[in-house]
Amino acid sequence: MKDECKMSKTLKELTDDLKEYIINQQSDAHNKASLKKERYNNLKLSMDIAKNPSPHVVVSIGMSEAEFDIRTGNKNSGGLGPDERYVLRWFGRLNVMPYLNECWKYIARQRGRA
């Protein structure tokens, strides 16, 4: 399914925002030497309405994956290890959850229109 969202950000743009946010959060003097930016090159946000019909986003980082309810920001399943705290903080940023909700609505409207 397409990841476009009208009048909002796409899932790709939100993925890039999350990647940048995590890297910036870890770029302080204490973490700079151990920061591996390439770890986040495969960070991905996805929504699969066929697997789960309730509004959610799946965050994948490396081999880790977690599903979050985009109405509440609570984790439904999985885990992201130490990166999970950054994802939860990112959810609390201005407009992140509304953008995710817009993407969900767009994907729900597009379902079956392939």
C-alpha cells in the first residue's frame, strides 16, 4: 500500500524524522564515540491494515520490531531495546501522532484500490 498522506507527512518523511530524532538524541558528548548512525539506515515505519485493523504503526530498527497504538502511543507488541525510549519520546513531539493518524486514515481509504 502507498504511504502517502494528503495534507500531512508521508510515512517516509516520518521515518526520516524519527531517524534524525534518534541520532540527534544520541549525539551528546557521552554517546558521540559509540554512536553508530548506520544502525538507523534501515529504520522503517509501516502500517498493515490487513494484519491489524486498529490504528497502529510498526517501527522496525535492525532486527527489532514493535507495534504501537497510534491513538494512545502504547506498545501493543514486540520491542526495540534501548531505542524504544527514543521512539516513545518522538511520539510525544508536536504533530507526530496527528501525522501518523492521517497516514492511517489515508491507508484505510486506499485499501482495496490497487
